[in-house]
Amino acid sequence: MFDFGRELRRWFAGETLGPGQDGLTGGDGALLELLELDLLRAEAKAADITAGRMNVRDRPQRQLEAAVVWREIARRTGDSLALRKAAAYAERAAGGFGREARPRRWAGARCEQALAALTGSSLFGDDGLESAADFAFVEAHRTAGASLPGVLAQAGHAQVTARAAATNADRDEALQAAARFDGPIRALETLARRGVGAAKLLAAAARLDRAECLITCGERLKDADLLRFALEGLDAAGALLDPAYEPLTWARTGVAVGQARTALGDLTGDVGVISDAVSGLVTVLENISRGHSPLDWAHAQLALAAALQALGEAGDHARAFDQALGCYDRALMVLGDAPELPLRACAAHARVSCLVRRAELAADLEMLDEAEASLRVELTLADAGKDPVAWAVRQLSYAQICEARMAMLGECEAHPSAGVALAAALDVFGEHGRRTLADAAARGLERLRFRMARI
């Protein structure tokens, strides 16, 4: 899959990037996926040199190209410094182009600013960045119209709407949010047929964004049709991609397919669909390396862990739980390098949940003790002042262990501490707008109240 990427490494292995060179891609963002992380960082440094050169031609364009490279580094690694550099370059590029002087280029720079904001929202959970991104997308679309930047802005606006719908929309609202992608996808695919190189990847990304909205809504609403709609869109996205030339978009699409199949199989009780999810995710991991994109690799490990856990639930297979725990451990090896990412706390919570569920199915208190010991290690990393959401996620895990212990032993003493942990977590999730986690805490409190009423 990565043969062409390895060829790039071989071709340029002995070369140094002097001040007159424009990096390995020559400013073509469509080639960035082929670069492993070390080459991507070299590309970013080359972009810095080019954008800062005294006699550079069209400095705003070079700044925009640098913004794209630094944003890709941030997306793959969760590096907040890289993301700040991307946003700063995009802002300077927009100022250099000027809305009146070069409107389409200005719109492209505004789109890049918005994409940096959306990347920050995805990585760090800052919902305010989505509002800023939406404003930039709307401005860019009004300025650029039906050109590539204008269509990209339209797709970006649809993505922001879909993210909002994913957390609280009903079925009809979810379908309406998904339908907002139809126009931009058609326009991007038309541009791709006309030979606009970037349009192909952008069309696949828009299909992926639409599918992720449908998957989230389908899981939350327990709606199998939404999950099937998502899979149809992902099939269309996959048909556009060649894993030899678009390896990361292909891998992200494969992960989304696995997540959709896992949710559908879990909802319908079809073990075969879950098995297909596991097989597909294994294939993705066979074709993507940790060194190429650490966060994409971690996301694939987490998706495989969830699929294996669902397989264990469906067939009561202890080995599936053990394999899932191995996936969680591998993902946490990567996420341990970025403890500020909310995904780190969520992955740790998912691992504890897997340990708890394995203990419940086996009715094994020693396994539950193992889960509690694992959580205690996580609690030593928690700082409610620096990262309240991560701290609250760990409180949710603690309450889950208490609930499992009560179910296995009928212990009443755990009620107060579990209730305090859930109430504190619910307050934090509500304050920071984490609706999904807040719902989980609220359901835990309701179960606790019900259990206490029966005693």
C-alpha cells in the first residue's frame, strides 16, 4: 500500500532542502498523504523556509501551503503548537491575498483557517472553535461562489451543522443534516472529473464527514437505517480512493466502515456483521503504520477494540475481550504522548469499561479488582484544575466499577461514593458541553437511584 510513499523516501533520502527548494510535494497538498510523519515534518520546515524567504514569489500562497502542511501534522499527532502555526499562516495568507484583490485565494485561506479551527475542535473539544469555523466558511462561500474554495466552504458549513446534529438531533434532523452534503459532494465530484486534483480527496472527505454524522446519530438513536445509510455513503467514498495514493483517507474511511458495522451488528444482534467489522479493521491496521499517522493508527486500534468487545458480548468469548484490551493498550501507548487530548481519557475509560464488562460476564471479582487497579493508575494522572473533562471521565469509570461491584456482591456501601462521582462528572460534562458523556453520567445516576429505591 505504501510502496509509492517508500519510493518518495528513497528518492529524497540523500537530499537536503536548501533555501531554493519547495519541499517534496512542491506545494501540492494532495501528495501529503504519501509522506510518513518524519518526511511530513521535513516538508513543514521546508515550507517555513520558503514562506519566509526574502525574495519569495507570491508569499501569501506559500503561507497558505505551509498552513496546510502544519495542519496535517497537527491532525496526525495532536500537536497544539503545529495547529497554532497552521492557523497563524492561514491568517497571514488571508491578509496577504485580500478579499477584494484576490477573492478566490482569500476564500481558500479563510477555508484553511476554518479547517484549522475544526481540527482544534476535534482534537481538544473546544466547541467555540466550531462557531468560528462556521463564520469563516460562510464568508468564504459568499465570496468564492461555485469555485473550488466556495464548494469547500459549503461542505465545511455542512460539516459544522452535522457535528451539532450528531449530539442532539432526532432522526429527521439527522437526515436533513446529512442532506446538506449532497450539493457540495456533487460539485466536488464534478470538479474532480474535470481534472481538479484536490477535488477528489475533498469529495471523499465530505462523504466521510456525512457518514460520521449518521453513525453517531444511528448509535445514539438506536436506528439501524441511519447506520445503513452511512455504510452506503462510505462505499461510495471508498470507490473513489486508491489506497496506494490516498492511504490515510482510505484508512479513515475503513475505520468508519468498521464503526458503522460494529454498531449495526450490535443493534441487530448479527454476529456476522460484527465479524466483518473486525476483519475490515484488521485490514486497515495491516496497511497503516504508527509512524505514518499516530492518531489515525490509534483511532483504528480503538475501533478494533470496540468491535472485538462487541464480538465478545455477542458470543461470550473471553479471548475477544483479551484482544480488545490489547488494542486499547496499543492505542494508549500513542495517546500517552498527548495526555491533553480528550481522546486519551475516553480511551482509558473504554479500557476500564472493557475490564469491567469482562469481569461481569465471568462473575470474577479478581478481574474487577484489576479494573479498579487500572483506574487508580489513571487517577494519579488526573488534575481537575488542568483537565476537568479527563478528571470527570475517570469519575465515570469509578462509578461504573462501583456499579459492577454492587451488582456482583450487593454492596450498599458503594452507593454514596458512586453517586458523588457521577454527580460531579455530570456537572463537569454539562459545563463543558459534552452531551454524550453527560448522558452517560445521567443514565448512571438514574440506575443508581433505581437500585437504591429497591433496597
